Amino acid sequence: MAVSSPLPRWAPTPSPSRPLWLWGGGTPDARTGSGGEGWSLGRIFPWASAWQRRAPAGVDGRGPAGFDGVEVAPSTRAAVAPAPVRWAGTDEDPGVFLTWEDVCVSVAAGAYGAQPVSILSGITGHAGPGEVLAIMGPSGCGKTTLLDTLAGRLGPGITQTGSILINGRREKLAFGTSAYVTQDNVLMSTMSVREAVYYSAQLQLPGSMPAVEKRAHADAVIREMGLGDAMDTRIGGRMTKGISGGQRKRVTICIEMLTRPRLLFLDEPTSGLDSAASYHVMSHIARVAAREGMTVVAAVHQPSGDVFDLFHRLCLLAYGRTVFFGPASDANQFFTESGFPCPHLRNPSDHFLRTINKDFDEVEIVESSKARRKTAAEAIEILTDAYQSPAYSEKTMDRIAEMKGIGGAPFRKREQAGFSTKLFVLTRRSFVNMHRDIGYYWMRLGVYLGIGICLGTIFYQLGHSYSSIQSRCEVIMYTTALLTFMAIGGFPSFVEDVKVFRRERLSGHYGVAEFVISNTLSATPYLAVIAVIPGAMLYYLTGLTKGPDRFAYFVVNLCMCTMLVESMMMIIAVIVPDFLMGIIVGAGVQGVMMLNGGFFRLPNELPKPVWKYPCYYISFHKYAVQGFYKNEFIGQTFPSDQLVEKNVTISGLRVLQEKLQVEMGYSKWVNIAILCGMVVVYRVLFFAIVKIAEEVRPKLRGMRCKLCK
């Protein structure tokens, strides 16, 4: 199809305030503020000069084919681009030439012995510095799967074959080199937009950068995404209303754009945005990609005409197969030559998706003055065969061969904040989140106060009669079982924290150790509050043994129990990420531990196989209850049962040994030490599970890939 105008079909009318972003000289560069010479990749990366000279000329002979975007003039408030962030060794970092050949992805079928289900079949393509590659196709065509494959984020149970190379070799990208904006906006709902981005900046940006510069850089990135008016608005979530879904998407992009990565993956970056916001966001990303030499790969569902014109290259998928790959400006001509021309005044991306969407199995086609109908399945076969012709597929293979030969120095990990800085930032952020999230601890504190009042009034002032022995045991039993059981109430909030941790961990913001330690440090003050206040109310209403040392032991023991349950729920949150199923599993585990705690059945009466060995000794209720018993009965005397023995007293030591079968070979403080050790073991176990999962999953996927070859 002949091109009659250098303007893109859907481009707005050019004006002084919205000039065309031309390759050879037009819009001044946002960083330098100078025009005339125009933008050049070789000016940023000297090694890329040869590649740029080999790049095919576009329609006007001034740039690569397919780039005909329009730049929006920056707003007054963001007229000056933020100063670039510099890391040690950044100047030698090469651009990313990403290539993939014959990529196939399949997932195991649900039925035993069934054949794997193919998701992607023989996908080949490439992306280079300064380019925006759009992956498009109908829902379920494999866009996100291809993006996950290229980013190395495929989950367990998925088999991958094919070759994926970075600068001509297999290489794992270090921190700061790549970033991934997920389709789900996983953010802390209690944070404001400014806080979310600034905390992330403190974690990602170099430790040598002053805090003032980090804050200024974070503010500039927020304004670049059009969030200046929502800076101090909380993100919001399941309990509170906050910013819109589109604004959440832009906050997620802000966080990943802080480090100006060399390779940026975007999964549905325009979802939830109106057409104007979609255009401004993608236009900014395209500008940054050109200015920084960034390689951008985006899975886009259905872009507007203006957004489509910002894409340099297009990868069009249909149910796991490549329909078209090449310059985005050539796609219209490709469809026309294949017998599916785009009607006048229709968005090309709408036409492409309508043509290859076989969910409704028919497509309208206009051929001169005659109209007829073909099924989408037939259209996909025609387009797929047309793409395999030398005019298109061989161009892709030649470009891949070119990119493989470029080479370059390997990527080095960029500098980021140190361990102590990350620990401080994460602890502070977690503390603020726990303070603002009413479901984390404050609602539980209210429940604890209610239970404390109920127990205190039912067992009010027990006295020192013979029957008070049983009543004291019941108070201790309810305190250990009920109050610690209620610790699972904060599980939904913790699951949200784990989701944020998984996203930030995959992006390399911090490690597992920082998360575990910071969560422990930030949670301890709140656990102390919910143990001291209800514990004091319960302790003095019931009239348990008086004494500051005994009360202190009671509170510490209760606090250790709640902390231990939270540590156990951390493990469950990693294994069972769904909060409803997690609560059920956590309640079941605690129920089994209660049965072996030593108060429903005395220790010597438990069946020795399984229930006493080992369940009785791994149940934390055993050590908590026996510690409470020792704290309450040692040094006390009670009158005996008058129906059996008159005028005889029973010592607390006798009650512990004969009636409660408490192990008296060690002090009550040893019980506290054991509980503390169990907390540490559970936290270390959480750390080990996450680390093992990170190391084992790639190896298992590699083994499956070798078996499939």
C-alpha cells in the first residue's frame, strides 16, 4: 500500500505545542533541551552506532521503519525532565538486544496421562534498544505467557523450549537491568502514592544517593505519570476507597521505572486507563525508551489508534501462533495483501483483533465493492501462511542473526541500598502499614479486650478454695487456646503483605532475610500491646496469683504464643496463598495442636504412637500451658477436698506433679526459651521454604525442558 503522507493515519494534527517526533530533528530532547541534531542511539551508546547505520530507513528516510509516533508536549509542572540516575558501571552497560526463536510453551493437563496443552507454538521475534514492541492478540492467545517466558517468570508445571538470547548469549539479567510491570496491581493499600513510590525508591536506588535526591527523583517520576494531584491519596483496597484502578496501574509503572531499566516488560499497561491516559502513559514510556536506549516489550490488549502509532514493532498472536511480526506500520499492508484490508476510519488494531478472534468465528471483510464473510479460523490460517513467506519471516530471521552478532559486555548488577538501609526502610513501612490497617492488629485488640472481659467476669475473683484449682486451670486453658487461636485473624492482611513481597522479591528489590527480620521487628510492639492490655484486664479480674514478676511472666508467655502463631501462619501463607483456605488450614493445624496440649487429655493418658510421640512435643501449647501452670501454682497452697481429707492443705507443687502431670525438671523460664526457639525455627523455616522454591523451580523447569527436547 502506497504511503501518501509521512503522518501516521491516526496521528493528531501537528501543531507547535504537539510537534511530530521525527528522527532527524524536531522535538528537542527532553534531557538536553537542544534540537537540530535530533535523537541518536549512537550518542548514548557508542557501540550502537554500527547497528543504527544498518537500521532500515523508514518512510521518510530518517529513521527505522514503523516509528511514527507523536510526542506530547510536557506539562508546565513537569517541563524539566528528572536528572538521570547514575549507578556505578552504568556507562558501560550495553543495551538489550532480545531475541527468541521457536519458543514453545505447554502446560501439563489435569488428567493423569493426558497430553500437555500447548500455549505457544514456534514463536520467533526480537526487540532492540529504543524500541517499543507490542504483543497483541485476542484474549487467551498467549500474550502474558510469552511475556513471562521472555522475562523468565514461568510458574511451576509449565514446560518451555526454544532459544531466548540477550545480546547473542544466554544471560540472567542482574538487578536494575530489567523490570516487569505485572497485570495485577499488587500494592500496599494503606500507603499513599507518594509513600509507595518513595519507599520503593529508598530500596532500589543506590545507597550513595542522598535521601533528598531520592525523594526528588520519586516525585518527578510520579508527575511524569500524571499522578501529581493524587500524590497524597492513599491507594486503597478491600476496606477503604482510594485511587482508581487506572491510577494504581500508573503507580505500579512508576515503581518499576525508578531505576530506568535497560529492559522493561509491561503486561497490560493500558488496562483500566481511558484513551487519553493510555496515550500519555505509553507516549512517556516511548520517550524514555528512546532517550535512555531502553528495550520495551508490552502485552497490550486493545490499544487506541494513537497508542498503536507509538509502537515500533508488532507481534500479533492468535491462539499460540504468530500471525504477524514486523514494523507496526507494515501490519496494515500485510493484512491488505492477505485479503483483509482495514476499512476506512477504523482503528487498525480493532480490525486486526476482529479478524483473528475466532471466539465468535466470523469476520467481516471489505473487498472493493463486494462484501463476504469468512470464519476467523480460516483468516488465521491465511494470515499465518502469508507470514511464513520470505517477504516477512526471512526479514525477522535476518534481523535476529544481526542482533546475535552484536555481543557486548555482560551485564553487571547495579548498586542499590545496603542491607541495613533496606531493613530500616522495610521495618518502617511495615510498621506504618500495620498501624493503618485496622484488620491487622486493632480489630484483634478489640476482640481480645472483649474476650478478656468475658473471662474476667465469668471467673471473677477465683479465691483459694479447692474448686479454684480447676477454675485456674480452665482460665489458663482458655487463655492459651482462645487468645492464641485468634491470632489467625490478621492472616488476610499478612497474605497481602506476602503478595507485595513476592512482586518486589522477583524484581530484586530486597531479599527474604530483610523481609523476615523487618516483619518481626515491626510486629513485636503491636503483639506486646495486644498481650499487655487484655492480659492485665484478665489477670486481675480473675484474681490469679498476685505479684509483678508473675504478671510479667503471664504477659511474656502470652506474647510469645501470639508471635509463634503468626510465625506459623507465615509458613501457611507461602504454601497456601489464598487467605480463605489459609485460615481453614491454620485453624486445623492449631486444633490438632490443642488436642495434644495436655489439658484436654493429661500427658500420660495420650496414646503414645503419633499423639504423644511426636505430636505432644511439637505442640507449642504444651510448653505454654506448663509455663502458665508453674507460674500460677508454685509457692501456693490450697485446702484439700473436705469430702476426702479434712483440715489438710495441698501445695501447688503437688497439684503440678500429681494432678496436672507437669514436667518439673526445669523452670518456667525454660518454657519461655523453648517458645522463643520455636518462633525462630518457624521464621527460619519460612525463609528456607521461600529460598528453596526460588532455587528448585528453575531447575525443575530446566529438567522438563531437556526431557521435552
